[in-house]
Amino acid sequence: MRKLQFIIALSVVILDRVTKKLIAGRLGLHESIPVIPGLFRITHVENRGAAFGLFADSPWQWKIAVLVLFSIVALAIVIALLWRHSHSMNTTGIALSLILGGALGNLWDRLLSGKVVDFLLFYFRQYQWPAFNVADSAIVIGAGLLMLEILFAKNPGKQTI
């Protein structure tokens, strides 16, 4: 099962790298392509902060180093959990594989350039969600699967009436 989990994580990293390279190569910074007018567009932005642009404007000189260190610690935890749950392919294994691939994709950007390329932008009127990328999507989907697993896991000690 570890092989399949590795393939999932590697697929996320590859898809993330390819899409970021395409966007950065074809769109100038802050250029947009409307996909669904009034709802979704592809736009090239660069995030020097954490998820959703948190701390992006912080002038702190150690910001990137702290974000990289945090990513490495998170990766170590995810790898350890994935190793423990690699005996069968289940929701937990898929979720952790998605998180691993997403974390590696964004860490790659931070190590190479100190910033992450984001390009998926959803909005409605004056409201918009912060731009994100494939790696972010994989992390959120993985975290969502883990939450569903926790919320709806069968409890063997609990009897139903």
C-alpha cells in the first residue's frame, strides 16, 4: 500500500509543479483569465506568506525560514502517520498522501524562490477567497477527508440501539 500512497503524493507534486510552471510562464504577475465570469478566474499571484496569504506582508527577515521549518516538521508528522497507516488503503491513507503531496509541492516553491505561485481565484461580487493552487487543494481535501473519518468513524465500543 505504501507504493500507492507514494504514487498519490507524487502525482500531486507533479500536477502542482506543472500547473505552477504553466501559470508563471504564460501569465504575467497579476494577469487574469476569466473562466466563469462573476465566479472563477485563473490569475497569477505570488504568496510570500503562509496559507491564504497569512503573514505575507510581514517584514520579519526570518519569515521564510520559519515557514520552511514549520513545513518540514509538518511533513515529518505526516510521514510518520502515513507509515503507521500504510498497511491498508483507506481514507486515512489517501488523506495523508494528499497532504504529503501538497506540503511537498508548496515546500518546493518556498525552498527555490521563497514564495508560492497561486492561481485559482474564486469570487462573488466584492467577496473573494484568497487565491490558491493544486498543492493547497490537495492539503484541504486531505484534511477534509481526515475530519470526515474522525467524525464518522465507527466506534467499536459503542453499541447502537
